[in-house]
Amino acid sequence: MSILKEKIYGILKGGFLIKEDSFKNWRFILFVVLLMLLMIASSHSSDKKVMEIAKLNKEIKELRAEFVDTRSTSMELKLESTIRKKVLGLGLKPSENPPQVIRVISKK
């Protein structure tokens, strides 16, 4: 048990970082730290893209709703009954007799 205690105590003191052959340990630690930083940066980047996609999807839904609303308003304004109501105030009313076609025949 004392050998195990000595090894654990040596690790906790950081003896593996100050020995003569500690350079290989430092290289491995730096490699692991760089991998962790790369993983964190990648995670932040993907989170940012997910948030942007969610924002754009919300904007698409809002624009689609606005389009449908504008289209229905436009269709309502084109109705003959709506046009009659608007021009009634101007004193215009529908013609009693239908329009006649005038044909011009030119001789050349």
C-alpha cells in the first residue's frame, strides 16, 4: 500500500512534471490542452450556427405570414363589391346598358 500512496503523492505533488524526462509529459499535456481548446471552439461555432438557423427560420415564418396577409388584402380589394363601395362616394355607379362594340372597317 505504501508504494501506491507514494505514487499518488508524487502525482499530486507534480513530480512527473519536474523530472529529467518530463519533456515528453509536457508535450502530451500541451497536445491534450490544444485538443480541448479546439473542441471548445468547434462547439461554440456550431452553437452559433444553430442559433442563426433558428433566427432565420423564425424570420421566414414571419415573412410568410405577412405575405399571406398582404395577398388576402389584395384579393379583397380586387372584388367588384369593394370597388363599388369605394366609388359610390364619388357618385359613380354601374352602367345600366352594357357596352357596345364599335368595329371600324378600313378599305385600302
